[in-house]
Amino acid sequence: METLLSLSNDLAAAVERAAGAVVAVHARPRLASTGVHWRPGVVVTADHTVRSDDDLRVTRPDGRTVPATLAGRDPATDLAVFRVADLAGPPAPLGDPARLRVGHVVLALGHGPRASWGVVSTVGEAWRTWRGGEIDRLIRPDLTLYPGFSGGPLVDARGDVVGIVTSGLARQLELAVPATTVERVVEALLATGRVARGYLGVGLQPVSLPETLRRAAPAAGEGGLVVVNVEPDGPAARAGILLGDVVVALDGRPVGDTDAVQAVVVGRPVGSAVTVALIRAGAPVQLSVAIGERPVRSR
């Protein structure tokens, strides 16, 4: 009984420590989402919960609702950043997500505050979202994200905020964007209002390459990527890439899946050139493509 009571008190203390930095975000009809007072005058929330760029408000922990302005959004990591001139209290106590291990007790907080608790189900290496966002570490908590919890903090047993929880990065999965990723994205959004990421403007589908095609393109591996879509006036279209081309290498590195393409493109500055080796009608072709900046889709 004493052990259970001690655990209960420790969890309540962790909620109390973090809750002073938890706000309600009013950026969509009806249901408020949750945000975190990340830096003085700065609130972070989940981008998928921000349905408008105007008439934004946050409700502070003391119940007062104040206006906010959108500093920037990054759909690729599902993060949005607000500037709020009239925030009360200190920013969230930030922890180190690298300390998290499978089985650690964690809490997700919603505005109110409300709490959901569970354990860390999965931790893993850095990964990339389907929109090209680079996440420093895979963190999957085994807990329930109730309506309005997305954008709130993932809190460790100390009461430190180690990430932002969201249901918007994967279907039917609760994930946390680690605090290190959040910090990097916040820095970029406050500076420029966006996170610049490169893209080629093509849809690609993996295919196996027969021996005859591999001989025709010395840079090719066992597989390539057939071009199934070319964005009009995108970087690839401007360089002359066509539907049906088979991309086999970028800058001399064989590419057999889209992750390999992302690894090359996302790490390059926008505007830099990449040499694309491809097979067109059975013959090798090389083109130079200037990496473009992936547009942020309007809502």
C-alpha cells in the first residue's frame, strides 16, 4: 500500500510540475487542442490541430484567454509555433528524451490539466516521416491520447517535458516528437517561419532491375525506382525527367527505395544540384536536378 501511495504521489507531483506550462490552444472549430509554453512568449502545439492562421487564442493555466499569432508551422514534423505576448508563469521544464527506456513510466497531459499515464512502449533510432520530417528518435508511449491531447507534453517521472505527443504522424499510433526535435524546429520557425526541406517533385515506385538494365547502367544496384508521377513545373520536370523513367542512382549512389532518395535529397541545401542516373527506354541517361524547396500545403 505504501509503495502504491508513493507512486501515486510521485505521478501527481510530476503532473503538477509540468502543468504550469500547459495551455489550451483555440485554432480549430469546437475542440481546443493542447499546447506547451516552450520558451518565454512561445507556445508549441501539434500542427494538424491548427486549422486557421487567424484569430488564434490560448487559454493560460490560470484560465485567462489571450491572443496568439502564428510564428510558423512544419507539417513534416506536425509542429506549429505561436507567439503569445501575455503568457504567465515559466516555460516548461525540459528533460532529455535520450534517457527514456522501454518500460519507463510517462504521462501525457492535456489542458485543464488532464492526464493519461502509461509506459514507453518503443524507443528507436532517428526516423523520417512520410512528409520528409527528420525526427531525432522514435518514441512510442503506450497510453491514451484523449480528444484534445495532441500538442501536449510527454512528461517523465521527474515531471520534465521530454516531447510533444501527437496522433497526427501515424495512423492509429500515439507518438511523441522528442524535445530535441521540437527545439530544432522551434528555432527554425521563429527565425524564418518555415523549415526548408529539399524535394525533387516526383512520385517513385520501387522495381527490380533485370540483368540487361543493370549492365546498361553501371551505377545501378539490383533495384531502381520507376517514375509514376512528375509534379508540373517541379524540379524534376524542369530537369527533363519523364513518366516511366527508372531512377537508379543519385550522385553515383544506387537507390532502390524512396528512403535512399530522401537520405540524399533532404540532407542537401535547397538549390544545390544532384546528378540523377536513370534508364529511359533501355538506355542510360544522366540529368542534373536542382533541388527545390518542398512547399507547405495550405489548409
